[in-house]
Amino acid sequence: MSSNVYCVAEFKAKAGKEQELFEALMALEPWTYREDGCIQYTVTRQVHSEFATGGSEYDVILLEKFINKNAFEWHNSQSYIKSFFNKYVANPATSVVDNVNVRLFSDEI
């Protein structure tokens, strides 16, 4: 077991804004990988398959892995992360997101 934490951030883009959201999240990748505590940062889109039939209202999923909870929390205190959420999620004039769901997981028992 480790002290690693895994973040699953699910985003539902506004109509016609999926690509803009995807690119905005991808732009955070180099900054996030510069952080000492970051192990993984992957932006994904849903792929349809007969073997994965669970529907989802979220179309862009961010998967992150950090060395521990403190590293994850430090990451979220960074100005570039705050700026992303302020511009693309919270600000009605510039938001491209209809809904967001951020969850944190651990592999510890």
C-alpha cells in the first residue's frame, strides 16, 4: 500500500464547448507535471464500447495521481488551477462547464 491519492475529476461541457474544455485541461498538463508530488495527469474523453455500457453525463474526465493528499491539496492551491476553475467553471461569462464532480481516492485500507 502507498499514500498515493487518485483524483477523478468529471466534467460535463456546455453544448459545443467540449473541445475548448479539453484543450484548457490539456494546457494544465505541463504545469502539473512540474510539481514534485504529481505522478500522473491524464485528460480523457469517453469512448463507447459494447463492453462499457454505463452511461455518464460527463464527457471529459481528468485522472490524476499524487504522492499523497498533501500534494493533491497543494496542487489545488496553485494559481494556475485556481485560474482554470475561476475562468472555465465558476465565471458565468466564460464558463464552458455545465457540471463538475471531483472525487479523491486512496488505495489504503
